[in-house]
Amino acid sequence: MGLFVSGFRTRLEEQGYTPLVIRNMLKDLGALGRWMQERDQQPGALTSTVIADFRSDCLASGR
């Protein structure tokens, strides 16, 4: 996901998000990237199903 961080940050700034919100969203993006990497999934495999699985895992682990 590292390749997408700069563009994601720029887009969030353009949409008017505050620096704190942007930082938190980038942390979430990093967590998603690590989670996908642990499962040998590439960013191109990101779908709504993958995000739902990530969210389920986060909730199950108390995050």
C-alpha cells in the first residue's frame, strides 16, 4: 500500500480533512497494508470483501 500513501494523503487534504484525521486514516491504511501482506494479497486484490474481512479481523481483535 506504500505506493498509494502520497496520493491518498493528497486526496484527503483536497477534501478538507484535518491533519489529525489524515494521520489516523493513513495509520488505518498502513494496518490494512500489513494485514494484506500477511495474507500474501497485493493492492490490486483490494475489494469490498477484503475490506470487510479486514474490518472483521480488527473487531475480533478489539481494534
